[in-house]
Amino acid sequence: MPANGAPTKITQGSQTKGGIGESTLRPDGTLKVTGEFAYSSDMWHEDMLWGQILRSTVAHAEIVSIDISEALAMAGVYAVLTYDDLPTAVKNYGLEIQDTPVLAHGKVRHHGEPVALVAADHPETARRAAAKIKVDYRELPVITDEASATAPDAILVHEGRDDHHSGHVPHPNIVHRQPIVRGNADEAAKRADVIVKGEYTFGMQDQAFLGPESGLAVPEEDGGVHLYVATQWLHSDLKQIAPVLGLPEEKVRMTLAGVGGAFGGREDLSMQIHACLLALRTGKPVKIVYNRFESFFGHVHRHPAKLYYEHGATKDGKLTHMKCKIVLDGGAYASASPAVVGNASSLSVGPYVVDDVDIEAIALYTNNPPCGAMRGFGAVQACFAYEAQMDKLAKQLGMDPVEFRQLNAMEQGTIMPTGQPVDSPAPVAELLRRVKAMPLPPERQWESSEGADVRQLPGGLSNTTHGENVVRGIGIAVGIKNVGFSEGFDDYSTAKVRMEVIGGEPVATVHTAMAEVGQGGVTVHAQIARTELGVTQVTIHPADTQVGSAGSTSASRQTYVTGGAVKNACELVREKVLEIGRRKFGSYHPAWATAELLLEGGKVVTDGGEVLGDLVDVLEDETVEIEAEWRHRPTEAFDLVTGQGNGHVQYSFAAHRAVVEVDTELGLVKVIELACAQDVGKALNPLSVIGQIQGGTTQGLGVAVMEEIIVDPKTAKVRNPSFTDYLIPTILDTPTIPVDVLELADDHAPYGLRGIGEAPTLSSTPAVLAAIRNATGLELNRTPVRPEHLTGTV
Amino acid sequence: MDFLRPASWEEALAAKAEHPTAVPIAGGTDVMVEINFDHRRPEYLLDLNRIGDLTEWEVGEESVRLGASVPYTRIMENLRAELPGLALASHTVASPQIRNRGGVGGNLGTASPAGDAHPALLAAGAEVEAESAARGTRLIPIDEFYTGVKRNALQPDELIRAVHVKKADGPQQYSKVGTRNAMVIAVCAFGLALHPETRTVRTGIGSAAPTPVRAKAAEEFLNAALEEGGFWDNGKIITPSVAKQFADLCSAGCNPIDDVRGTASYRRHAVGVMARRTLTWTWESYRGTRRTIEGAA
């Protein structure tokens, strides 16, 4: 292991091409940009039927009756299913709390909840049949916020809760509550020379992945079913699907189909059980593909939040204390809400040293759309608020906002509010220094000899300004994200690695159940196998449930955990191969027994570089195959009263500097540049690392200036379920994103790497907001910020 | 849904006469969205893509006769001098792919207040060439074309063949506010054309009233102010107070709503800002002091 904080040095495999640290190209890259890649929605099967889901048109209602007779009578319709057709006693599913009905029973709790299923021989027939199902709703009052959820006479979104959080929450409409108390915030507040309070609002963001939910369920001869689906975690799906179907898990086979992005939105089930039910009922393959409209109802979103913060600082700029309450709207079903609460509370201080804290985070049950996992997972909302607080404090103290942050920045050895020590590099001050030091883009870039280039101006080609009222602003922010599943979860992964000689060449095959959702695992696994086994030919087996669980492709964890599992399995295979070598050739050369042996370029070599033999000769016709589970070090649950506990595996840090041009009169914003500095521990694939950072940065920009699902507070209905009115950044909205990558090894992680996918999503949003505040002088306590917020025309 | 594919304009008119509920489709950039969203399920779709002359244009003495299906891309590339306001509006339509397919006929047929072409057509002055098998051709002045939310003056048996837009006799500008820097539906839009030949100014407002509208009171005020001060002749800078009053009257000419894209209050405000800025830009061009400013493709 390297010295802590130094870049990791690689010995084994360092001479083999295409190993870790190289920017090998994605195997699916060209296919995707040329439109050749087969996504889950492209699948086809002979004799296939199309499934369609009927969804509730109201947010909260009792179902008085459902009449399917007209739909069932339609030509081409093979099945119409409702709650009454569910085959077993298990009729609900859920990631942590099984509170989500497969089909609504007696009640719907949010707009767009699945009520009935249709299978027909044509998608249009299926849609029309679904429209002919008559559902009689008796509407109920809607619960939409903390006040209505916790009112004394509030209707309970879920009656008779008996889940493991129900005993400790203050109200049945609160999914989970996590306080964290450390030191004495009230006492510490007395030392403060300035106290800053703020109330912040974070809008509901959608993952907006480009490939809508889709999959194909094929009934099998043994009475089971084979489901091909785009998901984030095959084995988690399997555990939820099989009991509802009444099948043992081995009779539900799952294969990953082409995934068009995920960002947390595929952690929960969508059409999986529905397609299987229809396939088993009709005995025919059933395909379900959501359109974009349905997709907005078909997956959970990022929790909208209200955040109440109080910070104090001494006049020389040291933070004294922090108090906060974070209210996350979980919507109608629990999804990942409890874990999001854990993250929001444990990361609510941000990457700063504050010894005295009083923290509370809750998630509500409401009749709003269900919310759950999305890139950044609870840490995003908190970062938006604490970074706004940092700027306010610096301003009150008359300090430079970067210097103020650096003065309070955590470092290796800092104790988190949970009592957990940060035991690997935490270069927060250094990341801030780096983004601040980057050269600024030139002023007034729109000016040219030809006149104004409107593409460089707020409004772009809409031609709203030629420079009038355009003011530049600059803002900086930094954030902290945990990596991997926390709070005592057994967060393991499995890899099966095989080595054999094919066509006179040593070839490695890597088989995992990891969902490739764009993160680049398929590239990285091949790189790891090359490095660890000294071969160039590596085959990545399609992901399925014929191998053990890889855990979820989320929480920035796959390179760490499944990458770790692949590394581990490769090491075991390497030992086995060397054992074979020793057995066959040990007598020919003493180094077989005495030297440190490496596999390099298809050969066995000593660490001194002497070649002992070819892998081809060692293996001959033997195949070495090992499947093994791998775990990172365990974590602990947070205490339900004090929030104390070593809950997290690893932390990930990024900082951003945003440069914006704001048309202050029209309230239009053009982000010119979003510079990022991030510590990645070790860049296994530098090009992919840059891609992840730029993607996360852009997703953070989206929720700063445009992305929001708007829910009508009176009806709890979604008002903009389309890409016409849910806007995501186009390339003209995407700024230059210079990236400065640090590689400070974390001793506890494979190759010293750090999970990277989420951290850049955190600090991007508050950096943009800070820049807009800098340009306009406005307080701006909500995100996304819209033109009316900048022009006083709300 | 039946798909009618007439091979000629005459066949198209006959089909429309026989099936007055038929929805004409050319680029499909609007109709297909409506169908995909299940917002409408017309009994008949009338495909106009086999009728070649709908994608052609003629530049005449006074005006340009623009075929109903001439794609926005063609307008941007070929008619920038004759129809500068419409060319600028075309730039703001959706994405390059959509601009390659969509044309002004679709905007007029749908008559959505958010259609990007309308403010430019209102400001430039235009006539819609409508035709029916029974009554032949008529020209509908653009001021009389928009009759309500997504309603227009067409009879059920009529099709739009072309639009006649007056050739620019002075500077024209077009601005649109959206909450994204490209590919966005208008929160509101504004078109302005100076007509030195008649010493008049015309305006067009989009997405800030139930239909596209002109700000007539603002035009009348400005026409009088320009006349009174001899501005058309002396080419003086328009005083800020005149520009402000013009902008205020344009705001007052709006009748907007609060919706998911923006507030009524913001729309009124933004139309005023765009009115003032576009007046400044066009007037500077008229005075000959302004460098050409156009968006790049």
C-alpha cells in the first residue's frame, strides 16, 4: 500500500497494455453515438404482446370500482389484470419498506399510480383498451407538505404502519427521522460573533435519463420467466419480483438489457413485475415500453426539500455551531427515503469542521410523486443550503468566501458530526484553492468585429440581449458525498473471473451482475483484468443473475465495490495460475519458489523482470475459474437519538467555480464556465473520470437554472410531465467545464480509488446560485432559479 | 386513423372537402407531438408531402410568397434580406432537425399563441393564402387570421397554400424569452418592424395573450411620436422616455396567464423589455449606426 495521500503505484500488470490508468475507450461508445446500440426498448420477440399500464388520474382517492369488461372484450386484447388477479399473498414491493402496491388496492396515493394492466397484440390496442377501463374514484384531500402531513387531523397516507421506522417516527406520515446531536450547539452559539439563519427550498428534479423504462418478459417452459430489463441492480429487482409472482428466485432469470441512463431512477422497480405477470398469465412474451410522459410517472424523483439552517462564527472566521432541520418530501411511497434521510443528516454540515451541532432530517409521506434515489442522494439538497450559508457568513464577517471556507475546511482526521473520523485524504482547502486559481474566461466574449455573437449571451439564439444589462457573476462551492451503501448495509459485490487459452492466446472472462448504466464499469473491469492477469484479451460477459449480486450501480460505488470484486477474483485466479505454473515448471527454475511473481504480457515474470514462462504453456487446456464475493470494510447504523456511528465507507469531494452572465433585466442566465476540481483517489480511466465529472456538473447546473417537476399544490398532480416543459440543459446551455483531477490514494480502497460519480453534482448547483447572487445581489433561497425570481415578477 | 396521401394540390383540396375533419400534416413537428401525447386522434391525417410547390417560394416586387411547407432552415438561409424578422424567428424554432422539417404553414394551422412565426408575420404584415375546392383562393390578412386560442379563420374545407409576407422596407427584429438558451417554447416573444415607406411601425406579441396580437396602442403612440419629432427624416436617437412609453404600452397590450412556463407578471415585464430593446436595435439600424447583428446558424 502506498503512503497515505500519495498517488497509488501499480506493480502487477504495469507493463500490460490497456490496464488501469489508461483511457481505454468504451466498447459501446461508437454504437451509442451512431444509433446502433440495442437499448431495452429495441427488444423484439416472435409472437410478442405489448403491455400497457393504466395509471390513476388523481393523486389521492378511494377506488370505488373498476370495470374492465369493455377493455377485455376488445379484439386483440389477451389479458386485463387488476389487484384481484395478483397470484400470491405478496402484493407489495419496495427497496426497504414494502409499501408500494404492485397494483392499487382500494386506494391510490399519487398521480399516476398503476391501477390495471393490459396485454394486447399491438401497443395502440393496448393503450385503447386501457383507456376503456372504468375506474370510479372517490377523491380524498391531498397531503402535500409538512404542515398538511403532520396536522393533528391529517389523513394517514399509510394506515397501520409496522415497518422498522414506524416505532421511532414522531408521526405516521413521517417515513424516517434521523437526528444528530454532538457537542452543545446552544452553548457554542454563545461564542458566536455572527449568527446567520436561512430557509432554503430545493425543487423536485427528475433523472431525465434518455431511455425510458422498458423490458421484455419471456415465459419459460419450466413455468418460470426470463426478464430482460434496463435496471440498476438485477438482484434487488429479483428479490422483489419473485415473491409477487409466487416463483422461487431461480425460476425468475434476469438479464440486463441496454440501459439508457439511470441516475438513481432505476433503483426502484417500474414495469418489471407488470411484464412478468402479463407474460405468465398469457403464456406469451410481453414487452412494455414507457413513453416519456409515462416515464415521468414511472420512476421516483429527487426529493424536493425545505432546509432550515443556523450557523454561527467568531469574528476571526471560525464556525462555532450549526443547527438545521431538513424536510424531504418522500411522496406517496417510501422508496429510498430512509437512506436519503441518513445521508442528508450525516452530511448536512458539509466538508467543514463544526464540533457543536444539532441536526434533524425527516422524510414525509405525502400524496406528491414518490421520491427516492437520484445522483447525490440527500447530500445535494444539503450542499445547496450550507454553501449558501457559507457565503452569507463570509459576507457578514467581511471575509473572502474561499478563505472563509478554507479556514473551516475538514481534513484527514476531522471528526464528522456522527463521531466518525475521516481517515483518508480530505483535500477540501486544496480543491478550493485549485478552482479559485484557474484562469477566468475573458470578459464580454460575445463582442466581435461582426457584432454580438448571441450564442455567448443569456437568451442565446432567442436574441434577447446584445449585451444590455448583462452582468457577470462568479461563485464557488464545495461538497462532500459518501461513497457506497452506508449505515451497516452489507454492501458486497460478486465477480466470476475465468482464465483459459483460446486460439493460442490467454483470455480472461469477467462475469458480474453489474448494471452498466453509462458509468463505464464494462471498460474498467476489462482494465482491471488486464492489470491483474497480464493479458490483453478480456471478454466482459453480459450481466445477469447467473452470477452473484454486484449490488447497485449507485452511490458512486461500482468501481470501488464491483471493481474491487473483479480485482479480488483476478488475484485469486492469478494465485491459482501461479500454483499450476509452480506445479508444472517449478523444478526448472528456483525463482518459481523464491521470487515475487507477476503476470505480464501473457507471461509469468519475476519482479526483477525475468521471464519464467508463457501463460499459454502454464494453462494449456486448463481453465481457471473463480467466483468470489468481496466486501469493503463494514459500517454501522446511526444511533436513532444521537446520530452517532461509523456510518459511511468513504467520502468524495469536489469543488466548483461558476462564471455566469446574467441579463438582470430579463432574468436570463448563461453559465459561461463551470470549473471543477475533484479528488478521485486514482483515475482508473481518466477519460471516463472527466466524463463523469462533466456529466455530474451539468446535471447540477440543470437544477440550478431550469430543471423542476412542478406539482400543483392543490391537486398534487404533475403539471409538466414532458421534455417540452421539463427542461434539461442543451449543449448551448452547457458551459466549458475545465477539470482538475487530484489522485490522493485512500488506503482502504482498491488502488486507492475514490467513488466519483456523484460529488460533482453537489457543488455545481450552489456554485451557479452563488454566481447568480454575485451578479444580481439577490438572496435567492430556492433552486432552480427562474426568470421571475430574478425580476421580482413571481 | 386514415392516412390520406393526395398527389396534387387539387386532390388535397378535394380530400379536405370530403373529410373536413382531416388534419393536414407536412413537417409533422406539431401534429405528431399531439398524436404521440394522445392529445388528439384525428379521424384522418392529410399528408401534404407529395405536393412539391408547398416547399417553394417566390420573391415578388412587394412581397414574398412563401409556400406553407418551406422549412424554417430555408427561410434562415435564403430569405434573410427579404424577411429578416421571420428569419430571426426561424432561428429560435426548436432544434436544427425540427427546423429542417417544420414550416410556417404548420404554425398558422395550429395557431398556438406560442408559435414562433406569428410575431414576425404580424410585424412584417402578411396575408394567408387559403384555398378550398368549392370557393377557390382567398387572402386572409394576418390581423384577422388568429381568432382564439389555437383557432384561426380557416373554414373546415380550406387548406393553407402559402403566406404572402411583405418584403422588409426597413429594419426588423425578433426576440423570444425561454427558460433555456435553445430549443425552448416561448415564454413570450416580440417582433418589431420599421416601415420607413409608410412611416409606420408594426409589432407582434407571442405567448402573452390568448392569440398572437399586435400592440396597436403602442404602435399608434410611436407612429405619432416619430412623426411629431421628425425622426424619420432627422434620424435622431429616440428619447428614452418615448422608448419607455412604447415599452409600457406593449406590456399593456398583453393579456397573459400564469402557467407552468412563466407568470403573467413576468410576461408583461419581459415583453416591455424586448419592445424597448428591439426598438433600440431597429432604430439604430435605421439611423445606419448599427452593425449587423444576427445569430449564427
